[in-house]
Amino acid sequence: MISQSLAFDCFVPGRPVPLARPMVVAGRGGRARGVTPERSRDALGAVATAVRRALIARGLTAPLFAAGSPVRIDLTFVFAGNKVDNGRHHVGKPDLTNLVKLVEDACIGLIYVDDAQITDLRARKRFASTGEGVHIRASSADETAP
């Protein structure tokens, strides 16, 4: 588990993908079941792989925060832009909440045991003239002021 004063940072390259709602399909015996669309499944795997590699590179073991520990997450989703757009707000699709949910779900078992441990969250969408992706920062929420 991570030290109370240590923060974990990583960058996941690639265009940010929102978590799509599951498609309802007929399962065995005609029962309906939800299936996560392939694009979201692939993005979940890509984020989890990048976070896992960052943990290994830093000699950290998953999950960083024990069950019941409050966690603060800071996310910056970066979209391609030009030098004029650099740092400006990305207003438009995809929705920020759906981008956040994909990262939250991908980090289960890696940064925290359950995404219900997230008590503090900051998320933003920005343009940048550099590579697309998401910057992830996780730290103990015990350190943050009320």
C-alpha cells in the first residue's frame, strides 16, 4: 500500500474514450444482459495496462490504497489542438463524466480496491499541441483540507 504522503502520477497516451453504456442483448435462455461496447472495453484495458506498467516501473504494488481508505483523484484529459488552442478548455463531446467513469473503472484493483473510495475528484478537459491522453494523479484524501 502507498504511503499517506506519496502521490501516484502517470500519463496514459491515446485519445481519451468515454465509457459507453452497456448494450442490452439476449443472453442464454432469452434473458437480457448488458455488454460493454468494444471501444470502451479496449479503452478500459489500455488505461489499466498503462497504470499497471507505471506501478511496476515505480516498484509499487496494487492496490495502492487499502479498502476503506479515502482517495483523491485528479484527471486531466488532453485532446489534440494547435498552438492557439494549447491549454484552452475542450468544450464539447465527449462528456467529461463519461471520460471520468472509464478511468475510475479501469483503476479498480490497481489504485484502489473499489471506486467508492474516491472521496475527492477533480477532472478537466483541455486542448494541447502535444500528445493526447489522460494525466492521472492519485493521493490520499486524508491529506486534503475539508
